[in-house]
Amino acid sequence: MAETTYREALRLALTESMRSDPSIIILGEEVGKYGGAYGVTKGMLEEFGDARIRDTPISEEVIVGAAVGAAMTGLRPVAELMYIDFVTLAMDQLVNQAAKIRYMFGGQIGVPMVLRSQGGTGRSGAAQHSQSLEAWMMHTPGLHLAMPSTVTDAYHLLKHSLTLNDPVVFLEHKGLYTLKGTLEPDKALPWGKAEVRRQGGDCTLVSYSRMIHLCMDAAETLSKEGISVEVIDLRTLHPLDMQTVSESVSRTGRAMVVTEDCLTAGVSAELSARIMEEAFDFLEEPVVRLSGEDIPIPVSPQLEQGSVPGVERIMSTVKMLLRR
Amino acid sequence: MIDHPEKQQALRFFRQLVRVRTFEERVSELFVQGGTAGSMLHLSIGEEAGAVGVMGAMREGDGFTTHHRGHGIFLARGADPKRMMAEIAGKSSGYCRGKGGSMHIADMGLGHLGANAIVGGGISHVVGAGLTYQMKHNGNAAIAFFGDGAMQQGILYESMNLSALWKLPVMFVCINNEYGMGTRLDRASATLEFERRAETFGLRAAEVDGTDVFEVYNRSRNMLEDVRKGQPAFLKVNSYRFHGHARMDKSPYRDQDEEREGRKKDAIAFLRQHIVEEGWYQESECDELVEEVKQEMDEALKYAQQSSNPSPEEIYDDVFDPETDNPVSVDFRIRQALHYSQG
């Protein structure tokens, strides 16, 4: 199959799903006429019409709240938040409503909706357009959380999200939309399964989303220095595939978690604790966490780069972990 | 002799109003006995006509959400008081198998998309339900019930705007009971003409006397005809919260004269008087009806008390679709980390 982009893979997943499932609708700011702030839904209005591709006002809470109500009554809405930073305006609907309705109502009904958004640094979006807020979602029981790093995962994870009977937070990375790759249409891994992106024996890097690519670059360079690094892409943070991680750490004895979200009480804290619980006997060193700094994201490109892990930092931290 | 239709309706409404109040009285007893789950119980005594009048105008297939003071609304919809009482008691025979309680009761079969404990939290769900109904062309309407407290929440206005913009079959019903917890409305809202706010967004809007169930019903029925055609509406039902915010609240923030006057706004007393004056029922027949309802609610109370509690392992059920996911217990994690075997 020909090369495609992460953006096109997402669009293909939405388009194919909407063709086969008439209950799917998309609602959000600029998803229709504009084609999506990052172009994911471009051209979809023409195919599906304005009843199914619905431009909304800038009202994040009702975008998510209406999606909840629609999902409870027979539609399968994809609500788009232009930036994950804006989820603060819709947190009640996501956390108190979507995530809890199945449980509060004793299992009578699920909320089959997908909240699509994007986060992360790389475009000098500054403090309110660059955050990585996945820890908030991961901390909320009742939400699935997918964070694809590749073209193939963007496609399969989004298609799979549109078949689940519970809310899925689907977080893309703004730095990945132009990523090119070969879309493998038959490579659909089970939901919640991590993937070993690179095999190695000296240490295990655990990551997801854009940081996977930095880990892969670091691993490639380190291999030339005789350091063999295994890279695990979690793909979904809920469900969390600790089995693949533990199996890897049991072989390498060293684990490093690489995340773009900020360090304190972040995803890396949970992953580190889980590795400690589940692979303690195999660890030669403490689990190392390389995460975003505990600061708001600054606008200056130089400062922004320093606020999240980069390839050099990953390499130097691996060497520290290996006492090289 | 064929009964006058107005008589039939009056008697039906009277029974429903009495059922709501009696239910609340019984659930209040259950609370005092320590039989309700949770420390919060919000009674709708004084607000019965809003529930019964609007519900009387709704149809099968319509969806609705309620607020934390929503027992009466659900009961007027046709809920089984036994299963309601059991849910409020946290029992497994309750509507939500003891997971939701008073503030999260729901029943998809009756179109109850859920009571909500976040003020304004359920309002936007009817926007989504309205969207579903519009896209399915099924003629249903979605109705959000909430209190005057929610009139100061932003989500209401996002919801009104989107409903009008998309011409959704949605109705917003504010049961105004004058108080948001202990704060009287005039201390919470800079203006009190809520209909004007709704009209600004393009909704049809009206204010009705919440002591007159017929007025509530007629106005709702009239509005809902247009709602089903894509003209969203707002109805403010003026009433008075007879008791405190929650069961234990003795309302020290309002004076006794005010309460005494407020409790005269009693839809049940007014309708009873009307029924007797019209000669539709004698006082004794009214008493009989009240007695029947008391028996019904006594049985509901007993049912709740006698129902069993959910079993402890059910805490992990229904976080997710059981086909896809189930939470792992904290204990399991600890034992796994320490390599403890079961036992």
C-alpha cells in the first residue's frame, strides 16, 4: 500500500466507519466547512452532509455534553475538541458524566462516544495549546484512552474506538499529522495491546504517541555505540498492557519511561509504580522517568524544546541508567 | 353517565400529586431511620405540580433528565415507587442496582436519561437526545428538568443556543423553588426574568404558576407541540421548597413567616378544593384516595427495607462494558507485587 500520512489515516478511519455505521456523527468546532483545524475531517462534509458533520459554536461543554446525550439515545458521536487544553471547559461532561453513566445507572447503558483531540508540543502553541493532559483521563475510571504514534495505529485505533460501547478519549499529537508511513490495513492488534517497536536487551523504553519516534531515533543512534534498547509503544493508556512491559523488563532488567506530559503525578509515575510492582524481582536499577518538566509550556521554540524530552536527553539518560 | 373529561384529568392529577408528596414523606421517614444510602436527600415537596403537569404533557418515547431533586418527576413519569425507594436505599432491587441512589436514578425504558448531582450537569444531555430524535425523525422530544440554581450555570446557555441553532426538539424546564441550597434566588441572580434570557436565544418561553397543575400541563402541552416541530422552549414553574435543602437542613437562613406563606403555595390543597367545589369528589372520597396512595407508598417503603444489599464484588461491575474491560482490585495488585498467593 502507498505511503500515507497520520492525518489521512485518521480521515480514512472516520470515513470508512461512517460509511458502514450510519449512527456515527462528528461534531465540533470547525470540523465541517473548515475541514478541521488540523485538516483531519477535510472533505468529509461534502461526502456526509451537514447532518452528520456538524460545525458547532465555540462551546466545549455542550459539544461533549450533547455527545453524551446522543450516545445514550442511539447515535455514536465523535466529538472533537480542537486542542486537549480546551477539555478543561468540558471536564464535567467527560469526567462526571461520560465516564460514570454506565456505573451510576447500574450498567443500564453505556456511552459509546469518541472524544477526539490533539495535544503536545512542537508548534510553539505556548501554555494553553501545547499540554499533554492524558494523566487526567487515565486517572478517571470509565474512560478508554488511545494515543497512536504511527499511521497504522492512527487508523486501527480510531476504527476500533468507533466500535466500543464506552467513551474513548482519542488523543492525537499535533506534531504527527504530517508523519508519513505505510498504512497496513490488516495489522489490527487487539484493543489494549502494546507493541514492541524495537527489540533490544540492555534496557526497556516505555512510551507512546510522539515520544515513540524520539525513542526510536535514540535507540538507533545508541545501537551504533553498542547499546541495545527495546522500545515499547503502549498505544493505549487504558487499557494498559503491563504484561508486554513486564515481559520486556524481565529480560532487560532496566526500565525507563519516556513521556511528554509533566513529571509530577504524570503517566510516568503510574508506569513506574506498575513496573516496580510487577517486575521488581528483575530490576537492576530503579525505574527512570524522563518526562516533561514541571512547568507551563513556554512559547519560545528554544524554551519549548527544553520543556519536554528530546532525543539527546533520551540517549544521555539511557547511558546514565546503564552506567556508561 | 359519562364523566366530564376535566374531572377525569383532575382526579388523575390529584392522585399523581399526592403520590409524589407521599413518596417524599415515606422516603424522608426512611432517611430518618437511617435506611437511605448516603447522607443527602433532597425532597421535592411543594414542587409536585411541575413534575406532574409537565409529565402529563409528555409522550411515550420522550427522553428527559432531572436534577438532584427529581424523585417526583420520575415518579410522575410512571416509575415504580418500590424500585425507586429501593434505589434510594442503595439496594440491589433498585433501578440502578444500588449504584446510583437518589441523585443518579435512571431508567432507559421510561426515557429517564438520568438524575444528576452536578447542578446543570444533565441539561446538555437533552441537546444530544434531541439531536438523535431529530436525525431519526421519530417525533420525540427531550426535556431537561432543573432548578433555579442551574439558571446561573453556563452550560444552560450553551445548551439553549445550540438547541435553537440546530432547531432541536428540546424543552428546558426550570422548577423554581426560590432557593439554591441556602441562597435565595435574588441573592444569586442579578435579574429574575428568566424567560427573557431564553427568548434572547430564540426559544419560546413562559412562566407558570406552579401551584396550578392545569396551567403547568396546558402550557407544557402547547409548548411541546412546537418543540416537536423543532422550536425549543423554556418553561419556568414557580413554586416554593417547603422544606430545607436536604433532609437535615432546618432552613435557618429563612424566616418562619416566609416559610408559612410559602407553604400556602400548595398545588395539592388547591386542586383538592377545586375537585370538591366542582362536586367531582367529596372530602371523604379524597381521603380514600390519599389512603390508597399511603398504602402504595408504605408497600414501597417496606419493599426497600426488605430488599437485599448488593454483594460486595459488584463494586467492579459496570465500570466498562464487561465484554471489553474490568477493573482489577487494589488487593490483587498488592498480592501480585508481594507474590502472595490467594488466601
